[in-house]
Amino acid sequence: MNHRTLIFWLFGCAAALSASAQASDTLRLPEIRVTDATLATRHMQSLSAKPADADASIAAVLARSGGALRRYAPGILETAAFRGFTASQTQVLWNGFPLNHAMVGLTDLSLYPVFLFDRMMVDQAGGSSDHALSAIGGTVDLRSDADARLATTASLGAFGQQGLGMKAGLDHGANRIRIGIHHQQSDNDYRYRDVFTVPVAMRRRTNASREQLSAMAHIRRVGDHLRQDHHLYATQRRSGIPGPISAPSSKATQTDRILRVHSRAAFRIGPAWGTLAVNGTSQDLDYLDTGVNSLSTVRALGVRGGFGTRDLRLFIERSQTWVDFSEYTAPDRVMWTAQGDIRRGRVSASARTDHDSAYGWFWSASTGVRLGDWKAHVSRTVGIPTFNDLYWPVLGNPDLQPESALKAELTWESDIAGWRLILPSHASQVDDGIQWIPGIDGRFRPRNIRQTRTIGMEPQLRRGETRLYAVFTDARHTAARFPGDQSRGRQVAYIPKWTGGAEHTVRWKDLYLNPEVRYTGRRATTDDGLFPIDPQWEVDMTLGTTIQHNPLRMDASATVRNLTDADLSTIRWYPMPGRHLIVTLQIRIP
Amino acid sequence: MLVLNQGGFNKGEATVSEIRPESGTVIADVFETKNGRPLGDIAQSLMPYGDRYYIVVNNSQKIEVVAKSDYRSVATIAIPDNAGPRYMAQIAGGSAYVTALFSDRLYKVNLRSNTVTGAVTIGSGTEGIAVSNDTAFVAKNLNADFSAGNQIALVRTSTDQVITTWTTGTGPVQVEVVGPYVIVSCSGTWGRNDGEIVVHNRTTGAIVRRIALHTYASTFALGAGTTLYALGNGIIRADAATGATTTLSTKTAYAIGFDGDRIWIADPLNYAQAGLVYRLSVVGAVQDSFRVGIIPGGFHFDGE
């Protein structure tokens, strides 16, 4: 632990102790649950972190969603996708605003530490008109709006994992200020089996270290007729890029810098309300390797004005994105959006139209109904090409069209013998999907040639702190993309047909034991079914204690991840750590 | 015959397929099947030597040495400096040179001890190599600033020293010595489709003729005499002595070989799934095809 992190931790502990004298006596139960929202006409998962997750990235929590997670190393380039869609078709939101990188189209989840986000909503059925453009494969919405007055976390673990964080909140009348800061680092020099050597040797991963400092702030002012929310999130991370074990990279590094601000004001107009929101983004990505110095900067600014009643919402938005990249210069992207949502009784409907400076108009819509234990939702959703798709020198394709999808979901939820049974089923079809595919010169270029069709079911059983879930995803290519394409009719690469898991918490006095098992089925790494990754069982075991001394709550836990020391990977030749330990201490004043 | 399948970059998908054309069978991934471990990242080239094959695995920075009889691993030669080894050529004294795209050096390997024993400073990244008598002709493909090179370095194998350089086309890739000629395929400049085959006088280095291929990047196989089968804007038969060309087929391909009787071409499809190799008659008619590994990029025929 270096000086900076030690001082940071001591400061957090001191603040916790001093605040304990004036805190209320209301205590929250441990946040060790994965629940499902019963809102709207779609199945939505609300994922809360366990204390042991606090110093990990949000990918650690999303691993329990049953989605397709891809991780290059712990905390280095982690993405998630659901129901046969890709990570770039999955929009990550922050308090409702899109986070996906304008150039590459996806969000690196490892840039967002669990500790600074109180919960996340996974909405796999939602689309463009429910959330944001390019949310073809659904959304992950990160929320930072919980009400803890003070929380600190510290963790130490194998291969140099360290995490320290502090959040503090101050309420004064109708005003609230919350700030949070989090630091994490890891050497990531864990051991793996190098199958490329003779005989097979155990080696240590190199050039996978990372260090990240993140901060957030939230100011809320609530008056009789006006409510204001101002959010800020900033992070800086430097990480090695280790490469696959078949061709390790010894020098490649990446530095990410993100600053996001988001302000929203809501004001009453008689029985209705109006909103005005401003959203700003600055994101730099600097990649260095031998002979490569690739720097990109993305700046974006959006302004949204809206009007609504209890049953109706309308808004209009203008956003502009500037990209400056060492490899190309792109024109600004200006987007106008108009959307209307209506909810009457059990029926809801949304319609949206967007005008992009490169494509002109396109539209999306959705509707849903809720009848008793049943929910049904259908949508047409669209996504636009990224800057890289359009403007990458020589390879970019300015003729690309937006990709679109039709999606349907039917969910049945009920209580049976004390268990909550949730049974979502879904179907979708993607047309004009964008895929980078080589031409006759072997160079990859993006084209609108990906056609896929997916059906699936995601049964879940919950009771208290016990949860069992299974995810079946049949996602197939439905059209040949080029002469000789062998993928037609086959499962999409990296999408397992089956995933699942179970977790349970046993409590005895102040102690708890939380075993968790996750299963990921066999999946091919190429679209024609070659080089499959074998099924994997991942077992985590947490032993912890929760001590309450009003108003203080302390949670200390030791988690053994990958208890069975299985060979785990989500991407071929990018091994994840074997069995390892992480110890976490959290102090919290609600 | 063998097909080298490069596999995707950084994906560790390199394999070797054995094709038995007489029975129409393909034995996939003979290396991993025999040795229980994957070959590595980007199988670039293969050099036979005695009872062994030397397989250059470009992005794994190594050369796998296997027995010809059963592909059993004999040794692994690590190439230093993340040099990106590309091609090998045997020289006298039981050694070989190894070209390297991301190094300014040509590595020398002892084929008996299977170790790197030295290097020759070339000054730029190198690709193809051909050896005749005591001279190695080395394609200087990539300059230090990552621009395309346009020279051939001549290395005296007995002293491991560069004796001179010749100017050739832009982006020299493959070098072969045929009779009085040194034949060099050059990729040209991206976007200009100006790849070409440049024929040099073997003694003086003077450019005798240029054969335009009307595409970017190219490779060729040697036929009888001074006949070449090249990948240009289709499959082209060319005569290095006269410069005469005939387009045999408009089929595009990634690699080409000639087994003494028929032409073989490799179609990597979309470079992300198992590719195809086709066997063609010498007039370009497709006779049959075989599914191999990902990105088939090289052929080796028995007797070579």
C-alpha cells in the first residue's frame, strides 16, 4: 500500500468515526442480493453489489446477470452483451445518459468501479425508444443515487490487488451533496498454464498491471417548484495491454481519461413538469506500443428539454460529438432527437425519431402491456455506425447504414411455495448488422452484412438470499455474409447456449457464508464453430461478518474466487486467475 | 502436402493441415494433435531440412521444429527482440537465416543445436529470402519508420556481411533465384494497385523487366523453367524471361503454390473461419477443393 492510498484510507476511517456520533439509527440490510424490478412492461434486473465486489469493476456484478461477459484480464477491457447481441450493440448508461465510446461504440466496464455506483439496472428487452440510440441489445444503467452518509472500503488481495474508497454525503434541508473517490491497483501477475511451451509450464502474466483513480460528485437541490441534480464522474487509468498468451505483448500500454458531467433541472408547470438537462463528455484514450502512438479524444455535448404529465412524456434533444484521432479526422456528428412516451393503464408505448448529420432520419418504437403476472414488450430499435466504422483511414466505410433489430419479450412472474419464479422468454432479429469483415486483400472493413436471429429463455428462482438462474440463448447467423460462409445456421461466436448460476447465503449470528456458482457453457470462438472454449464452472466463496454498532455498520469479508482453481477465460488465450483470495473491509453509515 | 494456416492475428489459431489429395482427405491441425498443445500465433512459413520441418510462427516469436514423419515436436527456437520472424533459408554449415519484419536484423540459426547463434544487421525489416551459392538475397520490406522499403540486400553467407543492396520495387515480399534471374514480388503501395514482379539480373542486379500485377500485395509460385504462377488481379501465368503474361482465372486468392503438376490456391474466405484450398489445372480450371484451417497462407509439397 503506497503513501497516497494509506493517507486516503486513514482519512476515510477518521471521517467514518466522527460521523458516527451524529448518524441516525436506521440500519440497512447487507446489499447481497440480485433482485428484479417489477416496473414497466419489461423484465429488468436490478443488480446490487456485494461488499466483496466493492473494489472490483461493475463487470464483476454483471457476471451474475447471465450475459456474455468478455474480459481480457481482471479490470482490463471488460465488456458485456446479452441475448446474442454484441457489446457495441449494448448501451451502457449513467443515470440515463449513454456512456458508449463514440469511436469504438462500446463501454469498457472496467473503467467504472462498483464502489461509486449504488446499483445497476439491466434492461435487455429495452431499445432505442426506451433508452438511447444504439441500445439494440439492451442497456446497463449505472445509478449513483443511494443515500449513505458515509462509506469507506478497503481491500487487499492476491497478485497485488488493492482498493480504497470513500463516499460521503451531507444533507441540509432539501439539499444534498455526495462525493466519492476510489483508487484501485493491481499487478495482475497471476499464474497461468502456458500451453504453448514444452512441457507445459506455469508462467506469470506480464504487462497486465493497472492503476485507476476515480471520483464522483452529486449535488441535489429540491425546492417547491424546482429540483436540480448535478452529477460528475472522472477517472484516470493506466494499464498494460498483456496480449494473448499465444503472443504476449510486453510493452503495450493504454491510458484512459474520462470526465463526464450531467445536470438536470425539473420544474413544475401546473399539473405538469418540464425538464432541462445538459450532458458533457470528455474522453481520451492513449494507446502506446512499439511503433504505435495512438491518441484519441472524444468530446460530446447534449442538451435535452422535455415536458411531461403523469401519463405522457415528450422531449427533444440535440447532441454534438467531436472526435479527434491520430489516425483520422472526422466531421462532427450532430444528432437531433424527438421522443414521446405514453402510459395508459396497463399499456405503454414509445416512439422516437433521430436525425443524424450523416444519415438523415430514422425511427424506433416500442410498446408493451402488463396483464397480471404477464408482461409483454416489442420494439424496433436502431443503432448507428461508430466513428471508426465510418472514418477509419482507407478501411472505414462511409456507405454504412444504421443497423436495426426487432425484439420481443414475454415474461411471467409469480410466487410459488414461497419462491419467486421469473420466466422471461425472448426473440429478436438483427438486420443490416455491422461487422468488420475482410475483403480480398485481407483487410477488415465494416459492412452491413450481419443477420442474426435469437430466441431464448431465462428462468429464475429466488427466495430470500437464495437465487438460481439459467440462461438459454440460441443465437444464429441466418444469412451467408460472403460466398463460402460456413457460419449460416450456426451459433454466434462467443455466445454460449447455456449459462447459469446459483448463490445462497447462510447466516449465523454476525457471520455469513456466501457460496456462489456460475456456469458458462461451451462456445465457439469463430462464427463457423472452430476453436471452442470448454464449459467452465466458476465457484466463489465468501466468509464475512457484519457488525452493527449504531449507527456504524462494518462488514469484513474474505472471498476465495475460483475456489476450484479451474482454468477460466472468456476470450481464447486470455486466461483469468486461478484460485485467489481477496479481503475486504467496509464501514458504512446509512 | 501441407497447408500452413496462419490463423487470426493475436488469436493463437495457427495450424498445419495435411492434405492427401489422392484420397481427398484432410488431417486438420496435425501439430496440436500430435503434441497436445497449439502451434501458436500466425504460422508464417515452413522450411524442410533433413527429416524435420521448421515452422516459423511469426507472432509467437518462435520456430517450431517437428519431425517430418509424425509432426512430433523436436525443439522450439525462440527468436529474440519481438522481431516477428517471417521466412527461413538454409545456408552452408548446417545453419539458416531467419528474416524478421520488426527487427533490423537477420537472425542466424544453427539447425543442429536449434539455437540462435548470431545476427546480421540489415537495417530494416525483412521478408522473403533466397540463397544461391554463398549469397542470400533478402527483401528489405519495412523501413524503420514503417514505410515500405524498396531494396534487396545481398548477404555473404560465409562472412555474414551485407555486401551490397539493389533497388527493386516498392514493398518487396518474396525473392526467388531462377537461372540467371533474381525474381522479386513487390506489394506496391496500398490503394494504388501497383504490385509487380520485378526481375533482376542475378549478376548485376539490374532490373531486366517488370511484370505489373494490378493489385496490392502479391506472391508467386515457381513453375517449370522461368514460368511463374502469380496472384495478381486473378491468377496469372508469367514468364520471367520474356515478361509474357496470361490470366488463367479471375479467381482471387491469398496464397499460391505449384506441386509440379497443378496449381494450388488458398481462399481464406473472411479470414475468421476455416478457409478453402483449391487445386487447379495449369490452365486455371478448378479440379477440387479442401477445407483447411483459418487463413491458409502457405503450401509445402512433398519433394520440395
